[in-house]
Amino acid sequence: MEETGQGAPREASVVVVGAGLSGLVAARRLAAAGVSVVVLEARDRVGGRTLSHTTAQGDRVDLGAQWIGPTQDRMTKLVAELGLSTFKQWYDGKKVLSLGGTLTTYKTSIPSLSLIGAVDLGITIQRIETLVKEVPIEDPLSAAKAFEWDGTTVEAWKRKNVKTRGAKAMLDTAVRAVFAAEPSELSLLFFLYYLRQGGGLMRLTEIVNGAQETRLAEGFQEVSKRIARALGEERVVLGAPVRRIAQDAGGVTVTSDAGTWRCKRVIVAVPPALAGRIDYEPGLPASRDQLTQRSPMGSVIKCVATYASPFWRQAGYSGEALSDVGSVKLVFDDSPEDGSHGALVGFFMGKDARAMSGKSPEERKKAAVDSLTRFFGPSAAAPIDYVDQDWPAERWSRGCYSMVLGPGVLTAHASALRAPVGRVHWAGTETARVWTGYMEGAVEAGERASDEVLAALG
Amino acid sequence: MEETGQGAPREASVVVVGAGLSGLVAARRLAAAGVSVVVLEARDRVGGRTLSHTTAQGDRVDLGAQWIGPTQDRMTKLVAELGLSTFKQWYDGKKVLSLGGTLTTYKTSIPSLSLIGAVDLGITIQRIETLVKEVPIEDPLSAAKAFEWDGTTVEAWKRKNVKTRGAKAMLDTAVRAVFAAEPSELSLLFFLYYLRQGGGLMRLTEIVNGAQETRLAEGFQEVSKRIARALGEERVVLGAPVRRIAQDAGGVTVTSDAGTWRCKRVIVAVPPALAGRIDYEPGLPASRDQLTQRSPMGSVIKCVATYASPFWRQAGYSGEALSDVGSVKLVFDDSPEDGSHGALVGFFMGKDARAMSGKSPEERKKAAVDSLTRFFGPSAAAPIDYVDQDWPAERWSRGCYSMVLGPGVLTAHASALRAPVGRVHWAGTETARVWTGYMEGAVEAGERASDEVLAALG
């Protein structure tokens, strides 16, 4: 590894910062067009917020992004092109609902609340879906109430519009599940726009016909690995955190811990919060810089507990659980396709992730297993394997799944999200025009940014 | 200037990052206790968000922090110790209120709205002052409604509680004036806590008996200059942006563009948003890192227009103006104490600052002079001097006056604001326990951080 700033800079037409899915898709597209490109990655691995792990039992589990679903056409095409093997998320059986300390089960999309609670939840969902449709996907700021909605939080909307404790708790859990944040952190406009990009609240929260429909046998990190392998080692440099991007009249000098590159254009394919930590010369315009100060990452720790068999299936449970108490408030079946072992994937979300980040894996395991045992009984008490990923503590992500915009940010800074700054272009799922926050958005953004660069290079 | 990482590191017991007021006060206190200290400053000047400028006419004007007031005892003592000359902010005469395109004047604290508007404004102020008192200054999270208040914005509170257009506009202007942000950006809890720290809404917004009471003939940057001069050139290193802070069992290695220092303790005396852009080894705990992602700086451009004389005084005006339209919505008399020239200081705040940041000084001058002419007539149309400071574009501040917390941040991350991380301590007015956002808070925070370090050094 070279010392920063030493030696003559290497050359490429384009430098991509970040070998996550978005950056690699951009690089692949540039390479296919015959453009010389190098991808600089801070970590010693590719894949960014996709991270696939092989358990002691030999099962591949996703500690990062895990599902694709309908209307995610780019991802569907990409996994097919790469020859990867999809299978359906397991959903058959009763779902567990834990509300106010009471466990119930249900089989439809709408959990078994009290009659009044169920009606209230139905009304709430319908109201949100109606509001979502009022946000134009091409320009959320043109919604008639854009400024009113960006002036308040999902929490404040909930307090005003949702009456029953059950429906409130369900909305809280849905928000945490989709955003890895508390309803208090979210601008109502950003919330609606994010849902709009994916096709609505039910589309984002469902398994069947929803964003949790399809898994990948090889795990989704494999998508990035295969793209990187095709690009070749000389075009994907690991252990190369980018520290400085200096533009001048003739090009750009990109300084990383693994050396310096000189290029014509740069694509920064990391979240705005991390992009803001790079030193730019000249400094970024205030609108872009202030956006990077206002686009924090969500808070989530993902964990997978493995069992000898998917014992809950035999008992008629789907493995899905939703709760308003406990450290882990959302669970899905995570068993391998052939059911040779059982696995449950759980999420510490929002305030629960913040409470458990930095704790020992043992402490988190205990908290997770406590939740799983509450949902699925004593058989869940002794997993044969446990693994988790503390995304907020992860130095080169600093949170997951994606950025979480508070009030006042979208209306003030939306125009800075994708606008190139001189020779610097922005990718990453945060900049997507569809399915932002998802792998589909990462691909769309990588394609869009590489198209910008191709047009600029002529 | 040395190359990064080259040569043997220099040594000091304590490195202070940032030669703003807070860092310099900390360094002064450490030096007085006989501790070897070095202050590393990114800019080629000291003073941070204080910046005093001498006009072509020889008048000293403050393009950064400009006033101190009652209960700011540390600053009062400090300017006296340093032998600096205070004088009272000019306030005699009629104030201008521009509301919905109509200009009126008033002489008291409460502007001349319609009768109903005035009553509504009075009720609003009284309500806010009552809420402020319900926030315990030692622990804002222990307020009975802390979580509810941190779940909503000042904008949403206003829409619900303030009825008349005039009172709403006055509240908007007060929020912009105090926070350099729009009401939509602010958590209601953060808003109340910030006011509580300074003594309430009227204390923060008033001249007489308020935070705009007293100016400094030499300009407030002189405070930092004199402290730096006393520390000496070898202890205050300019042009030294700190890039990396690496802790190990024996101490800390601080890497800057002007070389590397080895020390026992570090005080980071820059705002959290900028502190988050330093590379830490080991990485910061998630709670602290996520705070730095969630503590953006306010948006303000400050401008000063100079005239041959303070012509508005002769016409019976105080020079103070408040408006709900135009680029500059807040103005004060900024003439030198002897009135030998006239000057007006104006603020582009919140969305107006964002709209004008990065524009040419000529464009901003035109917008400012348009506003001043609306308020004070054609005599304001041709200033003999104009100067401004675009704080959001300023690379080593990236906004002013201070951090602006949105909903959900204080309740989730308050504990990370001051808590040392190993050998790294946090100063800066954002970490203050009184008068956060003000020079008084900067001093309090510098004293507190240096006391922590003295205790740790034994």
C-alpha cells in the first residue's frame, strides 16, 4: 500500500468512490462502454451494505440487504444475468403479533387487533396510501402540501390521526421496519416520498407481492462480488478510503490511502453522510455540503439465529413476528431454501439499535434470543448459531439501511441530491429516483450516474 | 509546512482542535495550569465564528458573533480581563415591521400588529415562555413531555397553536433570528431547551436586557486574538486542519496538514458536524458518530452596509427592522459607537441564506440593499461600503450560528454530546450547558472540557 500522496498518480478516465452495488454497477456500465475506470473501496471487501455470511452450518445468510420484489426490474434482470438463484421468502403459517405484552397470531396482512384497533389500522393504512399517491414521484416538492408535510414528523401526524394504541404501535413498527428509524425522526414528506418511490406502504412492508418477496441462495453480496470479479483486481482497489477529491480545469485528483488517481470524472457512490466526510477542493457548494450534514443514516442491527430445524413451521408458524416491546421487534424466517436448518432473522431498529450498538455480541444475542423465545416458545432459546451486524458501528456505513431525512431537509436540499458538482457525480441508493433505500435504487442510481458521465465524456 | 505523516511527531500534553473561542479558552486554562498545549487551527486565522472586519472607513464590524448580554458572566469577565471596550447596542427610536408587504413602526418589544394579532402574539410568547420553564436545564430529557416535544417541530406547533398571520410571521422571524433556521427544521424540545439555556424567548430576542445588548469596540474576534497572542505562536498553529485522531493505550496521535502531534488528551473544539469529518482510530462509538450525522449547522449570511451617517436616527428610527418578506428579514443599527458613520447589519437567514449562498457579493448586495431601502427609504439605496460573510460556504464552519437539531435527535443522542470518548474530549458552544450557540456557551464549554482534561491528567 502506498503512502498518501506519494508517487505519481495513476490514471483512469473515471474514478468511482465506493464498491457497493451502486458504484460497481456504474463501473460495469462504464467499462462496457470502453471507458477506463477504477473503483476505490475503503473496506477490504466489496458489496457495501450487502454482506453475506456463511454460518458454521454452511448456510448463506444476508446480514445486509436481503430481498428483492416486484417492480424491482433492474435487480431482477441483474441477478438473472449473473446466473444467481432466487427463491421465495417463506411466509406460510401464522404470524405472531406482540402488543402490550399480549401475544396473538394472524394469517392475513392485517394483524388481529381489537375490532376498533383493526378498523383504525385499516383507516390509517388507507390514509397513508392516499397521501402517498399525492406525492409526484418526479418532483415531490410539487405536492400541494409539500411544505406542510415537510414541516412535521410522522410521529406528530400519528398523534393527530391515529386513535388506538394498537394501530399506533403497528405504524411505529412499520416505520421502524422500513426506515430503521423512529417516527419522530422522519419528515412526513420524506416518509411519503420514500413510500411513493417503492409503490406504497403495503408494497414496502409485505412479503407476497412486496419488497420482502424474494431471496438469493448465494446471498446478495454475491451480486457485487461477481461484478467486481468481472471488472478485475486492477479495477477494484480495496483498502482505499478516499480522503480528498480535488478538481481543477483539466481533471480531478483523487487521494486515497492506497494512492492517488488522476481522472476526468468522479462518481461518489457512498451515502451523503459519508460523502460529506471527504475533503473537496474547491469546497462543495453550501447546498450540497449542508445536505450532507442533514442526511443521517438509519439505525439497525441485523441478527440471524440458526436452529437444527425450522421448528416453528411444524407448529404452524410462518416465522414472522411483529412487536411493540423487546429489543427485536421484527422477525422473519431466514432458513435456507431446502429447510435443512432453521433460521430466524431479527432486527434491532431505531432506538433499540442505538441501545445495543457497541454492546458485546453476547449481550445482543441474549436480547435477541429473549425476543425470539417470547415469540416462538422455548425451542427458540438455544440457537446453534448466532451472528449479527452492528451497522451503526460499521465504520464505512455508519448506519443502515439508508438516509433518514428529518423535517425541512427535502424542501430545502432535494435539488442538491443528484446535481453534479463540476466533475463530481453522485450515486448510491440515496440518490435514486425509484426504490431509494433499496438495492433496486442503488442500481438505478449507478446507471443514472454512469450515463451522466458517459454524456460528459462525449 | 510539513507533509502529512512525515517527520517525528511533535509532543504536547494536550492538543486542542480548533482555535475558535472555545478551544482557545480551553488552551488558556490548561496553559495557566502549567500543562503543555498546542492548538491546531484549520484556517489561517483564529476566532472561528467570530470574525471582525475593518471597513474602508476604518470601522470595526463583526461578521460573526457580535453581542453579549446579561447573565453572560463568563464573557463579561473575559472582555474585562482582556481590557476590551464594550458599548451598548443602539436601540433608540422606532422599529420597522414589514408584514405582508405593509410597513409599520413600533417602539416597544411587541410590534404593532392588528389588535387580534397583537393579542395572539402575546399569548404565543407567554405560552412559549411557560413551556421553556418546563424544560429542566440540567436534563432536558426529564421534562414531562420531552418525548412528545422531541417528536414534533416548531412549525407543527405553530400551525396548531398560533392563529393569526401576524403572530405566525413574528414567530417565524424570531426562530430565524435566533437559530438561523426555519421552524420546520427544529425539534420543539431542542427549541425550548435552547431558549431555556439562555433564559427564555424575550431574553434571546431583545436588545435591552437581552442577548443583543452589548457590542465590543474592537470586535469580538479580538478576544480570540488576544488569547492566542498570549499563548504564543508556537502554541497556536494555523493552516493545520486535523485529519485524523488515533488513540492507543499510551496516548493520542493527531495528524494535521501541518504535521503530527503526540499527546495525552485531545479537546475537539469544533461543531459536531465538522468533528464528524475527522477520521478517528478506533472509530467513534455509534452514538457519537450518529450524533455528528444529525447536528447540522444553521444557515446565515451576515452583511453590513455602511453609510456616511446613521441617517435613520435623525428620522427617529432605531435601525431595527423585522420582516416576513425580502432576502434580509432582520436588521440592526451597526454604527460605530461615536456615530461617525452609519452602518446597518442585516441577516439572510434559513431559506434566504440557502438561496443566496454561493451567489456573487454583488447579487447579495443588491438583495440586501433592496431590503434596507424598503425599511429605511431611498437614503439606504447607496451604501458607501458593503461587506458580507457567507457562513454556509465557509469551509471550516459550514454554517452558523450553531447546530440545529431536528426531531428525535436530542432524546436519542444528548448523552453523546459531551461524553468523552477515551482520551478525546468535546468543547465548542454546541456542548455548552448554558447559552449554547452563543460566545458565552463557547467559553463555558471550553472551561468544562479543560477541567475534564486537568482532572484526567491528575
